[in-house]
Amino acid sequence: MSWRAVFFALVAVAIMATLAWALLGSRLLIVRSVQVTGTGPLVSRAEVLRVARVPHGLPLIRVNAAAVAARVERIQQVQSATVSRSWPSTVTISVLPRTAVFAVASASGYALVDAFGVTVRQSASRPPALPLLTVGAPGAAPPGSLRGSQAVLAAARVLRELPPTVVHQVRLVLAASESAVSVRLTDGIVVVWGSPRRGAEKARELLLLMRTHARYYDLSARDTAVTRG
């Protein structure tokens, strides 16, 4: 081996050793600050930092972003979290809080739940902006937990698909199952939506049918819409 090859090999080893020292052993590239974004009334910065457990002084390269995000996502009011490194010394935790979509009657008042059936918080009264959600057959005992309920997911999809002029009038959502969703508006009008499938098509049909000023609209069957009243 020529002296030049030996020289360049030694230089490469020195560079790698210097990089390894800078990343793992020096005090240059360590965690000096943790930034948190996306917090609000339901999720505080202090709570996120407490659960994240990112120690100051840890070499930045050793921060396990996936593990930190998983810990933060255990906070009930957090829908998702992403963690990134900002060299030379900052860890950033971005939080997406859960948003209440429905109010569900409970023993202490109302559970305000998100689109995934997770309780965001409890309330003594139903917020006027949130529709009341009933899951399961009418008269049946309420389920103990709605987290992960396919019926709740379907109900939330239906709300997203309803025309904007209609969705603000929704006061009650009945999700007997994931394929049997209906809504009741402020003036008592009932819309039977069925499953969330063909949402955009059903929304167009509903706007046309509402010109008849009926009190009942059934859009659950393909190619056959029923109105009454």
C-alpha cells in the first residue's frame, strides 16, 4: 500500500473519530432546549415536557424521537405527536390535540368525544356547538367506552360530508351501527344517511331534495331517495 493511501485512510479514520466524538462525547451537540408547539387549554406545555422525558445534556443524536412521540401520545387529549431534532441543540415536539366533535350523555353530564370516540373532557352541560351523539340501537344501554368505535368514526365522517349549510343545524346524531347513521336538525328534520359511503353524492342529493321542504329524507339506498312530510 502506498504512503498516500495510508495517509488518506488515516485522515478518514480521524474524521470519523472526530464526528463520533462530536455527536456522542462532546458537549457541543447536546440537548439544551426542548420546544413544544400545538399545546392549548387541554394540553399544557408542562405536561408534554413531563411525559416526554427528554433530559437536558443528552447527546442530540441519542434522542429516540419515536419513543418520545409515543410517550406524548399517551396523553389522552393528544391525537398525535411528532418529534424532530434541530441541530445543534434543540428537540421540537409538535402536538396535535384532540378536538371534541360530539357530546355523549354520561352520568356526570356529558362526555365530549372526538372523531375516534376518545373523551376529550367532561362537561356538566352540552356545548351548543356540539351535536348529541347516540351510539347503538335506541333505548339500548350506552357503551362503556367509545374509543375506537366504528360507529363513532362513521358518524364523524357523515358530519364531514354533510353540506355546510346543513351541518351547522345538526343537533342529534344517531349511529345505530357503522352503516346506519342518521341526523336530526334543529327544526326537527330527520336525514337518514346510512353508511358514510357515497358521501359527496348524498350531499348533492340532499341539497336538491331539501328544496321540497320535506321533514324526512332517506338517502341510505343507492339510486333511491325517500322523502316524507
